[in-house]
Amino acid sequence: MLLGLFHLLEERKNGKERAKAEAKVAVSKLMDEVIFLVGDDSRAQLRRVHRTLRDHFTVVNDQRLRAASDAVRTASEATQLGNGQHDPRITELRANLAELGQLRGRLAAPVG
């Protein structure tokens, strides 16, 4: 009878320890799965943020490059036009100055 009772208590104790061990294994598996899913989600979100930032700054960079290219082109055109059109304009202005000088000379001359 004592041996049976001892065996029964041992069996109950072993059952509790087994249940604790199984619970620890189940919690460990659950934690591994949660850590995996959180890591996977965080990597996916990081990729999305990276893509969004890359696209945004690509657009900003393209706009800046376009503006710089337009400025260089405008400056180049102004230089080309300046070389070709300043001379006729200067000659025209000199002719106007000469004409004004002649008119001034006529006005300064005594009438008579």
C-alpha cells in the first residue's frame, strides 16, 4: 500500500514536471515565432521606408539636376548671344552717340 502510494505521488510529480517542461518548450517555440515575425515585419517596414526615401530624394535630385542643367544652358545661350549681339548693339549705340553729338554741335553753333 505504501509502495503504491509512493508510486502514485512520484507519478503525479513526474507529470507536473513533464507538463512544465512541455510548457517551457511551447513558450520557447512561441517566442521564436514571435521574434521571427517581428523581425520580418520590421525588415519589411524598413524596406518600405527605404524605398519611399529613395524615391523622394530621387525626385528631388532630378529636379535639382534639371534646374542646374537649365541654368547652365541659359548661361551658355546668354554667352553665345552676348558674343554675337553685343557688337551690333554697341555699334548702334555709338552711331546714336555720334548723331547726338552732331545735334549738340548744331545747337551750340550760333544761329545766323
